[in-house]
Amino acid sequence: MDIITRMIKRNGRNKKTIELPDDFKGENLEIIIKSDLEKILPEAENQKADDNLRSELRKFYADFKVDLSKFKFNRDELYDR
């Protein structure tokens, strides 16, 4: 089965003519038309969802602040048994 994929710029018109190659052997055709907005919109929606999640996490963890400025990590003490 041959598959032909082409990006076609609409230019505001409602009619488009698609020329098939001479060696295209299919008698019946299935035509699927997708807008290129499908590529752009999910990214924008994902970005909005990420931003919302980040803001919710900041609000949630704002109450859990701990001052660690005087904390000292002692690696030797960690391995003492």
C-alpha cells in the first residue's frame, strides 16, 4: 500500500486539488485531513498544565520551610556503626 503525505497550505480557500503520481496504483482512496494546529495546541495545553502544577506545588510546599543554614552533613558519622 502506498502512502502519500503532503503538507498543503490552504491560503484561505475551501477547495484544494491533489495530484496523484502516475505510478499510484490505488483505485480507492482514503483521505485524512488534519489541521496543523493539532501540533501546536497540545504543546500550549501541556505548558499550561505544567504551569498550573508548578503553582499548585509552590502553594502546597510553601508551609514546609525548614531552615537548614546551620545543618552540617558528616559523612564519617553516616558510616559509623
